[in-house]
Amino acid sequence: MSKKTVIFFAVFLLALNIFCWREVFALHGKQYLMVDFLDVGQGDSAFIETPQGHQIIIDGGPDSSLAGKLSLLMPFWDRTIDLVILSHPEKDHMQGLLDVLQIYKADYILWTGVKKTAPEYDTWINVLSRQENLGAKIIIAEAGQEIKAGDVLIDTIYPLVSAEGQELKNTSNDTCVVSKIVFGESSFLFTGDISFTAEKEIINSDENILSDVLKVAHHGSKYSTSDLFLAAVAPRAAIVEVGKNSYGHPTSETLQRLENIGAGVLRTDQLGDITILSDGNNIYLK
């Protein structure tokens, strides 16, 4: 066999191999919702890809880790994110988005619109203005909003009324966006850093918060994730996004409450990135 023939068959097999992998990924994309709870240290960040290929980010973590992770999760040529949700403008949820939104364009950005005195908050406002100039639609969160991404529904559960323009001297925890992601019979609840107070308000509002997967509020703080709230959510899996910290997160009290409800606890400080897939009926830990 000539050298040219060998090279031809080598190139042909390589092309065939690439085609086959592309077909596998295409089939995967049509079948599953993928939710990546990202290990960004002591902070929150999640990357979601719908069966139709929509990409959603909820929070950005405390540093630039998210940008590096997106470079592995998204094709290098893809510089557009369909939806960015900032639960609240605290550094451990917002900082990574400041970097990402310098690189990527967002189609929609959902946040609370609260006011806060902090250098990173001023940067966030500038980033929002730049994204708006690029065509992004800015949405102020309020319970009852629904965003559809193909077969996936993003339902805003909290805040119950718009918090836009509220001036916050301290924490913005109880103005957090709480979002429920629904795909078929599967659902994921993202709770930001809400406390017992906001949990009670949500329960009293009669919002449907029953969910298969719970993103545990405030990194497992003892002042969040009450027994009453857990009874309403009834999660099968509870994700704690947490890193090295001096707050004692996740606390033994919260872990005990999760154990009492029978939820399987998965922690990013122990497992790194945690990926959960859903086919619309069942959820799978990858």
C-alpha cells in the first residue's frame, strides 16, 4: 500500500471518528438537561444546558474560576449565553460574572435590581450597561415570571414583589432570586442565600417548591434550610456549594436537617464539580 493511500485512510478514519462523536453529542443534547454545580470555592455558580442547547448561568462565584470552567463546558467559538441569573449582588455570587460578561454576550440577564454600596457592585452596573448596549434584555426578578428555554421552564419563585431600587446597607440575602428549573417531571430549586425569614414567606405564598434537587441556601448556614422549608421542597438530592471558610459552613444543624428529610447530600468542597442529568423523568448523577 502506497504512502498516499495510508495517509488517505488515516484522514478518512479521523473524519469518521469526529463525525461519530458529533452524532453522540447531538443525541445527548436532544435527550438530557444538564445541570453543573460548579466548584468555585466559598460561593455559588451553576451552568445549565437544556436539551435544545440553551445555556444558562446562575451566579458566578467569588473569583475568576467560572470563566475557566466555561472554556471547557462551551465550544471555543460560542461567545453567547442565553440567560444569566444573579441571585443577589454579593461578591461570592457576583464576582465571576463580572469576568464572564466581559468575554461573553448574554441575551437575557435576570437580577433583583437592588442598590448596594460596594466597588464590585459599581462594576456590575457598568457591565449591565455594556451588555444592554450589546442587545441584552435586563429583567428585574419578581415571583410569577416564567422563562421558557425549549422544553425547560425557569420559574421565578422569589422575591414575591420587585426589590428594584431598594438600598441595602448590609446583606441582600433576603432579596435573593429563587428560581425553579422544570424539565418534564424533574425539577431543581436554586435558593441563593435566603434565610428562614424568606423561606417562611415563600411557604406562605403557596408557591409550588416541590423539587427533586435543592441547591442548599447560603452554603449550608444554620440560619437557612429549615425543617418546614425542607418538608415543602422534599428534595431527593441536596447540593451544598461551599469551599474553605471560617463560618463553619455547612453547619452540623443543617446537615442533620437534610439527613432527617432523607436527602442525599453532595458537597462541592468534597466532590468538586457536581453534574446532574435529567431525561425529564429521572435524574442521574454523572
